Amino acid sequence: MIARIRACRLCEARFAATATHHAPRPVVWFRPGARMPTGTPMLIVGQAPGARVHASGRPFTDPSGDRLRDWMGIDAATFYDIGRIAIVPMAFCFPGYDAKGADLPPPAICAKTWRARVTEALGPVGLTLLVGGAAQRWYLGPRPVTEAVAGWRALAPDVFPLPHPSWRNTAWLKRNPWFEAELVPALRARVKEVLT
């Protein structure tokens, strides 16, 4: 499955038509049947790789990743332990930028093609982090990000909806101090519990 995803070219024409004119480069960071007998301890569902991740081939190799790891209370070595943490975005490739330099949304065809197969391959998951609106809409249905994240207690301890850790959301974090005061400590405790 990993080889098939890495070879996927469903969006080749779409990406060639973006302002970045790039080729597909699926970033795959999960292991089917991870080494834990109970399945995959943790699944991080993001939106799609950004330009830096497209270049590096490794998810969250940017300031967003630094912020996400801080929220989780773990270091990079733990975060990138593919046997313990699966990182499966709603689209495996960088969608590109529009003519104004804004991020394009993850192409829906990616999730429609791969999501069910990957979910089945991962098996049971101890903790799922829904990072950003695209992931939250897929799993929770249409609702604003603030509403989804504010309802975290109804989903915990198995699921935590999070805002995207991008610098663009710094103002959101300032407007919603409960996130770092209440959700982040609960998330860190659950991450520690699941990984140990």
C-alpha cells in the first residue's frame, strides 16, 4: 500500500496547473500493522503537506510541526517514531498555491481514494488528533474549527480536535486562551499515557 500511495499520480494535471507547477510527491508516514499488539497508538490527521514538507519528504518539518510537538509535549524523535505515531493527512501531496500565493485545499480525491484503505491497514488507534478544519470536517462533519475544538471534552480521551498549528492561527490562540490552559494539558497527559 505504501508503494502504491507513493506512486500515486491522480493529481498530476491539477498540480501542474497551480502557481507552483509542481509534480506529485506523496509524503507517507505510517506503517500498516504497527508494532504495538493493540494497533497504532496514535494517529495524527492533518490537512496536507506544505511546501517545506514537499521538499523534505517528512511531515511537519516546519514551524507548524514545532508548535504541534509542543502541544503534544513530545520531542522530534518520539514524534517521528513511525511505529508509534502515524501521520496521515487528508491529502498526501502538497496541493500548491493559487495565483495569490494562498494554500490550495487538499484535493478530495486523495481522501476518497486512500483514507478507508489506510484506516483499515492501521487497525485500532489509541488516540487520534484531528489537526485543522479539513480533518475535522471529514471525521466530525461540517462545523467551524472553533466549535469543533471547543467541543473537545465530548471526544476525549480518544480524539482531540486541534486548530492547525500554523503561525496564521496565532491570533486564534490569543482569542481562545482556554485552548492552551485547558486542552493542551489534557492532550499532553493523554499522549504520554498512550505512548507509554
